[in-house]
Amino acid sequence: MRGKKMDGFIMREQLLDDLFSKWMPSNETELVPIDESIGRITASTLFSVNTLPVHRTSGCDGIAVKSELFKNGIPDYSIWREGIEFARADTGDDFDDQYDAVIMIEEVDLTSDGSIKFISEDINVVYGTNTAARGSTIASGDLIIAADMPIRPSDIAALAMGGCCMVPVWKKPRIAFIPTGTELIPSQMRPKRGQNINTNSLMIKETLRALGADPIIFPIIIDDNELLEKTLDDALLVADVVVINGGSAKGGEDFNASLLERKGQLLHHYVAAAPGRPLAVGIINEKPVINLPGPTIAAFFGADWCLAAIVCRALRIPVPKKESVLCTLMQDITSSPAMAILCRMEVKKGEDGYVAEPRSFRAGTMPACLTSNAMYVSPIGESKKKAGEKIEVELLRGKEFIR
């Protein structure tokens, strides 16, 4: 059913396909210091310029010796002195070139007067015993990390070994977020009658950061068409993608879709996904402009499937998959067969595995919905799931937090 419209609304997958067919992300890259590269995406394949070890080193803690002295078995070591017949050699350390093998410290007794005694007479020492050859850790030209990979802490260690002090990465997409609504106030204020708290700027800002984007959060814009158009123009000058939040439906103050159509190309308005089906997508000045619905749970869903896909496309990476678990549904849930319906869930440990309790945005408090630990999105064509059925849910917190 991919690509088909349901009751006149386009499916999420087709909307993204249509957007991506008309929008080519920027090819901008930048060099960042290695200690600032965590989470960034490599813009090219990186190879070592170093060879380590530079010279052979000790492969263990022990004593460095001359292997030729052992060609006929254990030599007379009663008169050996440190710095002449042997030298101390610790793991990874270089040692004097007159020695070419290392005996493990566990096989030697070092006395206070500087002499030694072998614990076992059954020691086989030949050239290179317990040594690490030049380039055995990394050699010049060795592959370190491929392009289009997120950089992890262990990757940084490998990059440092290879001599990569500055790392080429894809530039973070700059995404402007414009909250609209005369009723909105900052979260620091106490709301009065007719006012509502601007929660979405906080949520979307951190969502975009977690995805790897660079959010640009604009101040609240009242429902004024001219002011919104000017703000949109300003955002297009500084951002790669613009998200307008609110005014996405067809109410008296919902004129954003017509604004997108007037200033550029409106690709789609309304999508077969709820909450948030009035979501609109357009192209202005060759940049995506997304009109995200205002209700918080609708903004969350739009960010989860739409904004995440846009950021990941800009970074040349797949959209990350959430961990999922199989649960027993505790209550009936209904959905429209024509829509992909989001249902937030609270997953708990039951007697025979995990159980999932729906957290509807229409029933109960909104924080209970927003802070729940899982989500279920009904597939197109599904109308109901009954209590007792097994469903696969996506976790929004790690499995270790399920109680």
C-alpha cells in the first residue's frame, strides 16, 4: 500500500519520498578537533598516517634479553647484570636494540642486588619472543573508519592512533524552529486565562540536538500573517530547513499552508498519520519548510517520523531504530484503518513477560502520555487491538528502566 492515499491523505512514506525527490541536502563539510567529534558523522573515509609502534616494543612486562644466548638452552645467568645481559622491559615500551626478545616477568625473580633467577628452566627464547613488531598496532595507510559513520569514543582512540587530529565531518543541518500562536508564553511564566505554555520549543530543540542537527529556536510569533512571513524569510536566510509550529490546520488563524504555497511549492498538506495529520510540507528557496502541528503530542509524532528522516538524510545516515519489545496489551486500543495512529504506552514487567498500558492523549493527563516509556503506531488498515493480544512496541527509554 506504499504510496497510496488513504481517504485523500498521503502516507508518511510517500510524503518523504516526494520531499526527498525535490530536495538535495547540502554537501558542506567541516574539520573538527578530534576531541569535539563525538557523535559527528564522518564525511570521508579516514586512513592512518602513523605507524605504531614506530619500532618493535615489548609485548609484556618482563626482561629484554639477547636471544643468541639461549640457542643452546638456558645460559649461565649467575653473573648477569641489568643493562648488560638484560634490561627491564614493560608492556608497550621500547628497549635497547642490543636485545631482541623478552621473557615474561612471571618467569623471572629479580633480586634486591640486581641479579636474576629463572623460575623455570623450561623457557624457549628465540628472536622476537614476546615482542610487538613495528606496525603491529597500526600501519600507515590502514583504514581507520569509513565515511558516513557516527564517531564513538572508541573511534576517537583509533583516530588518535592513526594521527588524525582534525576530523572531516558533515556539517550539522541548521534547522530553524518558529513557534506560533498568540496564546503562547515562555515556560518560565505562569499562565493566565487564554494562555498556554510553549513546550514545543524545548522538546523540538533537544530532539534536533539528539538527532545531530543544529537547532535555531526563534521567539514566539503571534498569529499575524505579515510577521510570520517576515520571520519565515529571516529563518530561510540562516537555516537549511525551517519548521513552523502551529497553525497547520484550517482554523481562522491557520494560514501557514497558504503561506507555503504562496512563497514556494506546497507539496502536501495533511498526512495519514495522527495525531498531527494537518502537517504540511513545502519547498521554498530549495529548502524544506515543515508546518508541524501545534499540540505537543502531535509535534512529538511529527518530529519522530518527519524531522528525524530529514535530519538523517542531511547527515547521510539511516534513521535510527528504536529498541522494541513484545508485550501483552492491557486494554483495547482503536484506530482508523486509514491512518497510522500513535499510541503512547507504559510498558511494565508482568508475571509472564512485559505488559503495555495505553496512555491516550485524549484521556488522562498529558504528562502521563509524554513521559511514558514506549509507543505503538498502528499500521494502515488496522482498526483495533484487543486486550490480551501481543503487540510489538518501540521503547522510548531503555529496557533497563522498565519496572
